[in-house]
Amino acid sequence: METQHGMGTLFPSVQQFTTASEERWKPAAASKILIISTAKSSGNPRLDDTVSLLQSEFAAKRLPTENKLPLQYGAIGDAAPGDLVIELAEPRETSNPEGYTIDIGSFVKITAPGERAVMYGVRTVLQQLLRKGYLPCGKAVDYPAVQERALHVDMGRKFFTAEWIMARIKEMSWLKLNALQLHFSENEGFTLRSDRHPEVMSPEYLTKEQVREIARVAERYHVTLIPSLDSPGHLGYALRNHPDWLLKDTNGVPAKGALDITNPHARAFVLDLIDEYAELFQASPYFHIGGDEFIDFEKFDAYPQLEEYARETLGIEGGTGVDAYIDYINDIADHLERKGFVVRAWNDGLYRADQTERAALKSTIQIAYWTKWHRNMARVEAFMDKGHDLLNYNDSYFYYVLGENAGYKYPKGEKIYDSWHPGVFPRVSEAEGQEYARPYPDALIGCSFAIWSDKPSAQTEAEVSAGIAEPLRAMAEKSWLAEKRYGSYEEFKAAFTSL
């Protein structure tokens, strides 16, 4: 079975390719796109829009001419040599919802279970044509190693224009990345329009209509848009006009950006913001609620009101500040789950070795596992044992921190390509790794690259997009394929550069 060589240079690489003959396929002036008419494909506006976009991409690359390939619905018997045939159906060779097959003979037939998989299959054909000008006759079977392959953007500390965000969506779609997380609130800024609480906003912000436009582009390019509103920590900017809602220690000193979760007015404020953005992002299946770096998690005793709240208000016998924190996370999660969202949170404050939790964290919360810099932070297996799904945000590979703040260095594509795959999680030391081999545990549902705007003026928008280009492509390749297909990083770099 051939993999890369039979299909030339593709990006990301296909999982499998088997050559059938020395014959070649390429579109001709008389070629058309034929969609097999079924109950699933007929009268399907999502499919129509996807195919229309793909028609435009072929025409833009003059494949075969600057005119769009004609579109026809019909039966397989209507296919002529040079045609591109699309069937919306479950391929026999893979049950992955983003998987597809490509059968290449006198015409090309893509079989895919959904519109996103159709886009990926046609993109593979387009990439091969751009690279080689033809497709070798044979069969490709392709699917991603993990369900979600994402990009996180900290736009709370650095304002990114709507145009820049939409350009990233289009780039991600080409790389077969399928989720974009917009992190719009931080201690240093808040960059989405709020009608309910305009006092939280930074001078520069995206309007709701701009967000809706971004959402329309994301939908068209099959990229899931995910809101990220961090609490109870990282609320410094939103709370700058509400100092009474900051958590204070025994000396009356407020914890940086930390919400007083014992204050019902403070909690109501956050829920009101969440309601506003839940409506704006109602098409998203996910909502990231943060939960990280609330306080120094080793110093709950500095805030005795949290323990009192756990015992007196929540009625937890022997409760501590940890239980008050868990209750808050659960409360926010419950609120969003009732609206139909799957809730996500960061890992660093949960199931720590130095904490005894009497309140049980909801197992329905998905965990964005970004770090294990402290030995007391829970290992990946602890979350799996509790029933959580996980996304791999490995900060050692994927944290693009502007200004290289907090000891981070800008990620390198070569490091990602050579030594990472979706099962490689953060570790404390060389001797204490966290690595899972394929087949990956069902709980490992994805991974994400992350832009963090610690020093927002360190790079311009253009410098950020240029800086992430190589490492993002390395992550895209390894998160789709989960293995090294090229002999060296330089060979891999030549592959994506050619496209």
C-alpha cells in the first residue's frame, strides 16, 4: 500500500493510498461536478454552498479554466471521463465523520458522510492537481487521527481585526483544521461588544455584527467557532469598574482579576455576560469557561471566606475553598448546559494532589489540558478516570506567547513535526512523561495551537500570522496523520510550501 508517493505531495498527508494503474486523471474543459442524487444530497443547502465554494476555488486556480465547473445532480451512470463525482454517503472503509474516500479512474469519485468531509476530499483533489497537475489512478482512504484540530486566539489582550480572523479561518480550512476559539476577555482587555455591560469593553472591540460575519465565514468553511470567557479568574479588565466584586485576602488585598464567587451580585454579573454571548454564539456546540489561575491554588487559606461559603452556604461538611471553587465551575457549567452547550475548562486547578475535594466536578466538562508545570497538577489519567474528555493544548509545543513572555519561546515547526503527536501531553520532567500511543483513548478528542497575547505590541497581526504559519502546519499534519510521513522536516516544509 502506498501512502505519500502515490498521491504526490499533499497537505495534510492522506492516511492511505493504493495505486491501481499507471493511468492518470485530470479535469478537462468539458468536465463537470456530478452530485449523486439521494435523499441526503437533494435539497441540501449546506452541500450546495460547500460545492459552490469549491467550484470557486477550482476556477481561481484555473482548474481546468477560470470558469466554474458545471454542477449536475444525477446517477453514477451520468459520470463522464474527467468528471468529479461527489456522493454523500458513509464510506465502507472508514466510519470517521470527517473521513472520505477518493476513487480515481476515468472520473474521480469522492464518497463522504457529511459536507465537511466533502470539502476535505475535494481539497485533497485540488492540492494534488496544484502540485502535480493530475491524480494517479487508485484509491485514497483518509480520515483525521483526532476529532478536533483547533486554533485558540487570545484577542482579549490584543485586538485582532475581523478581517484577520476571517483570513485565519480560510487558512485553517485549507489545513483541515476545524475549530477556532476566540478568547475575548483577559485581565488586560475585553474586545467584544457588550450591550448589557458596556463598561467592560476595551477601546477597540469587535461589534456583534462583525462576530456574526465571522460566524458566517466559519460556517461556510466548516470551522467551528468557540467562545472563551474566562472566570472566575482573568476578569481584571471586566471588573475594573466593579472593585467590590474582586476576591480579597485577609488583609483586604484583591487577588488579580479574581471574582468573589461568594458574592451573589458578582456571580450574577458573570452569568449575565455569559447569557449575552451564549446568544451571540448560539450556533457553537461548545463554550470555554476558563477556570484557570483563579488564585494561587496552593493558598486557598488566604481567602477564608471561600471555606466559610462552602460550609455555611453550600452546606458541605468539612468543606474548603476548593469546594467553593468547584461549585462555581459546576454552576456555570450547569447554566450553559441548559442552553445546549458542551462546557470546557482548563486543567490546572482541578483534581490537584494537594487538594481534597468534597464537591464533585461535573464529568461532562471537557478539559483543555495545557500544562503540568507543577507536580501537584493532576495527570491526564486522573481526568480520564473521572470521565472527562480531553483536548491537548500542550504548552511546550503549541503556546505562541507574544513577546516570548513567562519563559516561553515561539514554537518551532520542526520540534512539533519531529517529536509531537496527539498523544503527547505536557510533562513535569523527562522521566515523567504523559504519552498515549494509537489507537488513542476515546477520551482524547482533539488538540489545539494557542496564540497568547501577553505582550500585545510585540508583534503586528501580520507578524503573528507569519510566525504561526510553520508550527501551525506542523500541528495540522501531525494531528491529522499522527505520524511522520516525510524523512525530514525539510522535506515536509517543502511539501506545504509548494501548496
